[in-house]
Amino acid sequence: MRFFFVILLIVTPLFSLANDDTWKDWEEFKAIYISPEGRVIDGSNHKLITTSEGQAYAMVFALIADDKKTFQRLLNWTESNLANNDLAVNLPAWLWGLNKETYSVLDTNSASDADLWIAYALTEAGRIWNESRYESLGYFLAQRILQKEAVQIPNYGWMVLPGSRGFQVTTTSWRLNPSYLPIQILRRFEVLFPHSVWHEITENSIKLLNQSSPLGFAPEWAVLNTNNQIQDDNSDTKIGGYNAIRVYLWLGMLSEDEPEKKALMSHYSPMLKIIQSDEFVAEQYDIALKTQSGYHPLGFKAAVLPFLVSAEDLKTTNNFLNELITRKTSSKPDHYYENVLVLFGKGWLDHKYEFTKNGMLSLNPQK
């Protein structure tokens, strides 16, 4: 059961505090970041790019908001522009943007985190909206992930790589991203595909979450070798931040009935203590020194809200939430990622959705 609390406010919030049928945060995100055609625009570095990740997250939010029209537009754009008109056959390219004078795919490689979320959004949309075409497309995409992005690492077992190409570092080592492996999605695929390797991928992903963060801090990347060891290859294995913040987000949103949640929360308690001590979450933290540095993105505070709630930290949760309401994240195009984190973290806190023990998406759960 989720931890509950009361928040007293003396301001008029821009973001909804639940009990409102309209998800205001989603409506604002949609107006700023989604084109009429269904393209999620990320203004990072002023390049106005689109990623498969952005399309995936927006599809999940559209499903949570019961926004069928936007969901279909997002799917149509993704399939037409990133998947060569067929998501059942092709994994979506991860990057699309301006190439000289025309917009097109900039990198044909895939991103497995996006692919997992798209497949999940499709299968759950099929179930929730009783649309068999979504369910079927999600099944095909999940199978394609296994065929193109999963690998059986000797002495370790099946894992999902970050993409279809470029993540085998040597003949005996593979580069992995802990934030690309939400356990709730993998649990759902275990149920949907019982005669496949998804269960093994889930168990190995949980093992990676523990093994890659021996000090309780998630790294940006981890390199795993055939000796069942995590090895350093560069500074990305020694820092956390932009990618790694999602590890705490996914963990916090796990169902309280998830068998591994209590142990994982305990494992990552050092990061919890840093957040509580500093009262902020910085863009980067040094795993060895256990220190934070850089600016303090407001979206990062939103991302750790479920993590704090799961730790039953009422004080820090309320402080962070009040800051979100009074200060709000920027609505500029280059703040796409921060606003995604707000939709995930605060949307969960506002009871717009939650994940069940088996990874099913539950909409507007009982408060």
C-alpha cells in the first residue's frame, strides 16, 4: 500500500494535486512539446530533435490521460518516421532531426529503453482500451526487442542491451545502462510472454541494479564482462545523473508487493541519505566521493518523489513537492526531459497511475 500524507498550500498551483479529472501537467506538456503531427520536440542544444524515447514516454502519458487521439498521432508519427512504416518489423531509429536542409533519421540505431516503453504502452493500451491492434503491435515489437537487442552473456545470462548495435565493447564485455531496465515493464512482459526469456532478463536486470552500484549509487553506464564482474571503462561508470536519475524513479514506482522492492530500496539507501542531507538532487554525483555537483534540475526532484514516498520520508517529499508547485519547471522547448520527469514522478504522486505487482498499468488507482 502506498504511503499517504496531507499537504497544506497557500498558493495556487499550476500543477494539479489530483482529484481533478484533467491532467493539467499533461495538457501543458502536450501543448508545448508535441507537434500537431504527433512528434515530440526536444529542444536540447537548440536543435529541435526527436527521439524514440520522447515518443515512447508521450505514448505512456497519453494512455494514462485516456487521450486516444494523441496516442494514435504519436504512434502514427513514430511508425512512419522512425520505423520505416512498420513497427511490427522494424525497431524505431532513436534519433530524428534536421539533416542539412531536410528533417530525417539522423541515427538508425535503436534505443532499447524507448522500445520497451513503446511495446509496453501498446500492450497496455490494447488491454485498457480493448484495442487488439495495439496489443498485437506491442507483441511484435517485444519479440523484435528479444531478436535484435537481447544477448545471452556468458556466465550471466540474457540481458537487454541499450541498443541493437555498438554495445559489445570487446569479445568478453558489454556496455549496459541500468536506467534502461524498468523492472515493472519486465515483470509485465514475463506475464505476457511466459514461454520466453523475459523472466531471466528480469532476474538478471535486478542483479545488475545491485551489482553495478556497490555503494548504493546508480551509475550512468556499467560494463559487464564474462567473469560476472562490473568493470570501469571511463568516467561514465563512476558518475550518475542524467540517465541514472531514472533508476530511483522506476524503483520508487514499483508496487509495494514487488518481491525485490524492499531489498532494492535498502541497497540504494545511501543515495536516499544524500538527498535528505543536501535537500536537493544535482545533475551529477560522484559515486566514489558520494558528493553531488552541478545545477539542481527541478525535474530531478520530481523524479525522486516516488523514491521518497517509498522510503516514507514525508518531510522531504512535501518540501520537494511544494517547490515544484511554487517554482515549476521551465516550459521552454529545451526543458523536455525535466518535464518528462515531472509527468512521471508527480503524476504517480497525484494518483494518476500506478504499477501493480505484475507490472500492469493501473489508472486513477484508489487513493
